[in-house]
Amino acid sequence: MRIAVAVESIRPDTTLLSHPYVDCLYALRLMSVLADFTPARCERFMTNTLREIALRVTMAVLCGLIALNAYLFLKNLKLIQRATTQRVEASAVQADISNVLRDLQDMETGQRGYLLTADPSYLTPYNEANRRLQAHFGDLRSRLAENASQDRSLEAALESLADSRIAEMDETIRLRELGYRHRAFQIVSSNRGKELMDQARTTLDALSSAQSRNAARYDREMRERMARAIKQFVFTSCLLLGVTVATLLAFDWYRKRLEAKCARHAESLQATSRQLEQFTSTVSHDVRALVRNMRGNANALLEVYGASCPARARTRPNALRVKQNR
């Protein structure tokens, strides 16, 4: 089909006057077209087509790898950020646990000082520690809201023990304010407050151990995710580098192929131009010779039959001579 179309495109117009040189030019052009469809050229055409397809596929793979690399990077970044946030939350819970224990100890110190001296200045740190304790319990409760149920149970038990201990200290302070020093010291001597503080410390230690395990797990997960992210990044980067190099080589090959193709077309155009110049020179020489013969024959006819020819016929050879000179 392609050959037929090419042949039809070079066929001369049949309405023109047939001439041997026109037929010769048509034959030369037909041979040039048919030479483009030799088996070797067809094989090169198929090879070039496959290479162009491979180049397009390589570009698509390159874009896909870039998108995959960006996706994996963002995914691993989110996972690392999540692990980091969990680790920070675990550290904040540890800080809240330490703050609760310190507040209880500060309240105990203020209680003992007031019971011993009845100096109201000891109640100032007691009240301040009590206010801080409520705030720290609120922070601890909110941070453990999404943790395991065991952690929330420990926090509830700790808060209940702290409320009992605060109630016991408030009772002793109230009795000391009313002047019942002996009754206040009897409550202290019952060791009820010490038992509550020991239970609170045990609960705090259990909660702190749980948060330490959580923090260790978060650290391990973060290290694993970072290691996996680095491996994925190295793998995709190497693959991306390989595809990029292949793409650059393909572009370089394609550029060289285009340059060679342009050079071949330039040589082909030069050869065709030389053939046309030779053909034009030959046709021009033959046409001039034909015109000279026609003019000679016309002059011979005028010499023989010039007397019997009309005046218009006698001027034709002169007009033919002028056109030839042009």
C-alpha cells in the first residue's frame, strides 16, 4: 500500500505531451522510490520504530518511578512523624507522672510543716501543689484517652488514691486549725496516709513502666521505619538513576539518528538536484536542436514556396527565431 501510494504520487500527468525524456525522468524517480523499500531499509524502519516505542515506554516508566518515589517518601515521612508524635506523647506522660508524684510529696511536706508548727505559711505550698495536681491529672487523663484500657485503669486508680490521700490530709489540717492537735496526729499515726502514698507510688511505677515500654516500642518502630524508608529510597533512587541514564542514552541515540537522517536527506536532495540539472541541460540542448531544424525546414519551404504563401506565413520563421533567442 505504501509503495503504491508513493508510485501514484510520482506518476506524470497523462494530459501532458508524451516525450522520451519525461518517461526517462519518471523511470528514474520510480527507481528511487522502489530503492527505499529494500529489505534492509524495511528492517531498519522496523528497528527504528521499536526503538521509538521503547523510548516512549522508558519516559513513561521514568515518570512512574518519580511518582512512586514521591509517594513512598511521603508515606514513610507520615509514618515517621506518627511514631515521633507517639514517642513525644509517651515522654509527656512520663513527665505528667513525675509531676503528680512531686505534687503529692509537696502536699505532704506542707501538711507536716503545718501540723508541727501551726504556721499558715506552710499551707501556701500545700494549696499550690493541690492546684497543680488537678491540672496534671487533667493532662494525664487526656493523654491516656487513646491508650490501652489498662493504662486508663491505672490512671483512674491513681486519681482515686490521690483523692483519698488529699481527703486524709485535709482532715488533719482542719483538725489542727480547730486546735485538735492530738486528734490530727492520731490520724497521722494510723499510717493510713502512708499506705495510700505507697499504693499511689506503686500505681505510678506501674504506669511509668507501661509508658517506658510504649516509648521503647515507639523508638523501635521509628528506627525500623527509618531503615525501611532509607532502603526504599536507595532502591528507587538507583532504579530512577538507571532509567534516567537509559533515557539520556536513548535521547542521544535519537539525536544522532535525526542528524544522520538529515544528512542522508541532504545528500539525496543534492543527488536529485544534480540529476535534474543534467536532465534539464539535456532536454534544453535537444529542444534547441529541434527548434533549429524546424526553422531550417521553414526557411527551405519559404525559398521554394515563398511566392505562393501569404504574408503572415512568411513572418513565422522570424517569430520562431526570436522565441529561440529568448
